[in-house]
Amino acid sequence: MAKGLVKRSEDYSQWYNDLVKKADLAENSAVRGCMVIKPYGFSIWEKIQRGLDDMFKATGHTNAYFPLFIPKSYLSREADHVEGFAKECAVVTHYRLKVDENGGGLIVDPEAKLEEELIVRPTSETVIWSTYKNWIQSYRDLPLLVNQWANVVRWEMRTRLFLRTSEFLWQEGHTAHATKDEALIETRQMLDVYATFAEEFMAIPVLKGLKTESEKFAGAEDTYCIETLMQDGKALQAGTSHFLGQNFAKAFDVKFLDREGQLNFVWGTSWGVSTRLMGALVMAHSDDEGLVVPPKLAPIQVVIVPIFKNEDQRDAIAEKVNPIIKQLQDSGISVKFDNRDTQKPGWKFAEYELKGVPVRLAIGPNDLENGTIEVARRDTKEKQLWELNDQLAIRISNLLDEIQSNLYEKALKFREINTHEADSYSKFKDILESKGGFIYAHWDGTTETEERIKEETKATIRCIPIEVKATPGHCMVTGKPSKQMVVFAKAY
């Protein structure tokens, strides 16, 4: 099987694009800027959904669904929000087509103009808070903890599969609270949920931090984020959690009677991750041979490839393998027995390596005689001969745990090696060009300095870290006092 992948060291961008397509994750659609998520890719996304959804429900959240279309006037109610999203909005102006009398096919019916244009959902704060006004009357209705799995549209001119497309899939949580403290606790709790999921399921270490004023979500008072480092030394924002204060409650007049009978505006949060996580998964672990998928997110955790020359050998192997399959499935392991006779074993090995299946088992006539099976792990490409016995399922389960842990440790080591400090602007530029990665440096806290650095180096402040002790210093650019170091990087 010719994989045809460019090496990461030669062209990382092309390697990524080729891998997403050749591993059957996604492809460009007939609609410009949009993508088709193929069955194998969607199977991984379903595992991401399932893992996150379980975590949301464990923290008291329930799912709902809100309209795809948002009245234009809703978006206009929160000034920062509309300014932040206005340039990305797709707008519906008419509700009907008709046949062109001059033979031009279907045209927009000029008589079917909407009284008010509708915005195709770029995010749902406005339509949800307009709904919350009807749901919330007193403190007894709070907290309101709602999540939505949906698609959104943010018009993009330069797109890239999973990382930036005009339409993408995501979840967006929207919660309402009686007090500021409750909303702040919720904001940080959901940031921690995202960080736990990224590290324990995706095997990707994250930095938790606060976005700067210019980088925060439009309409939020504070935006928290998790930042990850990809193998090319660029950062990828993997999730955000926003403290909305009372901004949207005031915009949509959402008030409640507190325990003392006073009428107050509620406090809000919103938080989300998207199919961008798929891009992070590809770029954090995969290699020149194809995908490397952490076992917890792998659609197929174990593939068994029989090696046979005739039907008798195939049947004999199948008879031996069937109990193994049952043992694995009973242990909660997803397994595929690929006994197709249309492809040779070597072709199958390459296919499952490309798709990142964590463990491959191969068994042939000699193995039947010797009571052995070949076990190959995708992360290290190591192969071993194991005995065929009733301990096989336990050993494979332990191996999957080992692979999951190894992928995280490998990614963590990569991040540590590619994390630097810069005490001067010249050193900062040198590190950025020669090494990349995360760069800790002092910044004077002004938007002017932040913009200057961005314009001159293309690096942005990824976050103000919240788990690193603040050490005062001086801005690497202006020399002005700085409360603590922030994290810079070039980013997707």
C-alpha cells in the first residue's frame, strides 16, 4: 500500500493535509470552505463526544438544542459580541427560490425577502440568553447548566481541514448562576474538565491560562484556555471557557428574584471545544508512517490479521481467533478481525499503520503450531511473540494502557524540550526563528506592545499561565514593569 506521505521534516503542512485525507479522516467538500468528515474520522469524533459528554453529565450538565438561525437584532444587543463576529457571519436574506422565467434556472425570489435577516449560528449566546429569559424567574431556577452539540458557521476564506473550516462541529455549554462566585467556579471547573480530557483521553499535555484583553471571547469578561504544542513547534488552542459576567443577562434582560426578594441580573458562562481537537490529535502524535491514535479514542483498538495461503488455513486460524476476539470484547476492547482475501497481509499492515490502530496481532499457520501470536504496537513499532493463552486479553489491556501513557509522556517531553525563556526581545526573536515552541517572557500588559510583537514576529500571547507562580520582572520589549511572564508562540 503506497502511503505517499510527505515527511514531516520536509513539509509539515503538506504532511498534515495528506495524512488527514489518506487516513480517511476527512476531505474537502463541494461547498467551498467546508469539509466532509468521513466514517473513520467521525468514529474518532464520536469517541471524543462520548468522553466529553460523560464528563459534562458527571458535573451536572444536561443537553439541549437551540435554533441554527439567529435574528440579526439578537446579535446586535451585545456590542462587543457583534463587533467580534460581524465579519464572520453568513446571512439568510430570503426564504424562497423560483424558476427564472428567462431560462436561468433557479433564482432567489425577490418577493420572498425576510423582514429581518437571519444569521447562521456562529455561536449561540444570543439565542440561548433570549430563551433563558423565559426559563429563569427566581433563584429556584438556578443554576441552569445546559450544553449543546451542534454545528456552527464562521465564514473563512483560507481553510484547513479540522483546523479552520467555514462550518465545523462543536459543543457549547451555556450556564446561568445566582452569584458571580458560582459563575467563576463554573468557568474554572469546565476549563479543568477540558484539560483532564485532553491529557487523559487525547494524551496531550496542556497549559491552562487566561487570554489577554485583545484575545478574549467577544462579549466575555474573562476567557480561560488550554493551549497545546504541536510537533512543528506551533501552538494550538484546544478549548476555551468564558466568564460572561452579567453582559448577556443585561443584553437580554434576564433577571431573577433572589432569596431576599431582590431582582438581580444572573451571571453567565459559556465554554466550548470543536472538531479542531481532531487536528490536534493528528499533529500531536502522528508520524511519517501515518496516524497514531491514543487507545482511548481509537475506533479500532486491536486489529487481528490472519496470514493464510488457502481456505483451510484461514478457517483454522478463524477457529483459534474467535475465542480471542470474545475475550477482548468482554474486556471492553474494540477489535477487528480482517480476514479479507482481497488484500495481502503486508497491505493490511500498512493500512492499519496509516490509520493508527494501537495494537496489531498477526497469526499464521506456524503460530497455530507453536501456540504464539505476533503483537505489534503502533507507538513504538515494537513487535513481540506472545503465547496464546487465557492471559492474552489481560496483557493486551495492559498494553493499551501502556501505549496511552507512553503517548502522553512522549508529548510532555517534547513540550518540555520546546519550552524556553527569553529575557530580551532579541533572544525572543532568535528562539522563535531557530526553535519555536512555547516561550515564556515578560510583557508590560499593554495592547500596543502585544500588537507590536505580533506584527513583527507573527507570535501571539497564547495565555497568561494560571498554574505558574507569578514572578515580577520587566517587559522584554519596553523595559516597563511586568507582573509575571506570559506564554508566546506562533499558532494555528
